[in-house]
Amino acid sequence: MKYYYYNKNTDNKGNHEVHSSDCNYLPSDPNRVLIGYEVDCKSAIARAKRDTGKTNFDGCYYCSRTCHTG
Ligand SMILES: [Zn+2]
């Protein structure tokens, strides 16, 4: 289990990147939103979608590669 965050800002594909708390590319504090304590990136993204009503989330290439769609 890890804490997951998403970037408040969207990337060049219009997605909010999702990171685990131990990622080297975790956005700085003002630029990230806590999703919660989740078992994996898939679960974190599902929760972010539920919480925000948005669908544009993508896993970080470095920490959440199994959820990274490009
Ligand atoms: Zn990351």
C-alpha cells in the first residue's frame, strides 16, 4: 500500500499524472492532490475518477508504469 497523488496540472496529452508518494517525479506540494492510501496505481486511478468525476488520469511512467498509457 502506498499514498498516491495526482498532478493538479494536466500533461501535454490532457491527463493528470498519478504518482506514488515515493516517486522522484512527484509534483511539488502546491501542484499535487492526495488521492489516498491505495494498493496500486490502478486502484488509485479508479478512486481519483470516483472522487473527481473526471476520467483523464494516467499513471506516471516511472512509478506507475503498469497504469501508464502514454
Ligand atoms: Zn511518478
